[in-house]
Amino acid sequence: MHTKKNQLTKYGNYLGGERKDVTDHHNELLVTFLTSKKIEGEKFKVRFRLFNTSRG
């Protein structure tokens, strides 16, 4: 899971986004990138949902 988080962070940084990690009420980690880079003239948001299968 840690490796996947790092990969998502690298992907978000490639898009020029700001990473925000939020743990919701289902104890799932929501990783959201708000990108500043425009693709096809549109700003867009990329959200990843990572399931916490292991505690800690």
C-alpha cells in the first residue's frame, strides 16, 4: 500500500496537482489531486480510493 501511495503521489506531482489525503468514515484513504495543469482546456480533479486492508 505504501508503494501504491508513492506511485499515486508521483502521478499527482506529474500532473502538477496538490495532494490531499483524507480518511473517510469507512476508514478508507482518499487521495485527491487538484490539478493546475489543463488538459483539453479543462481543469480536472483526480481522486484515488485506497482501501486500508492492513492496520498500521
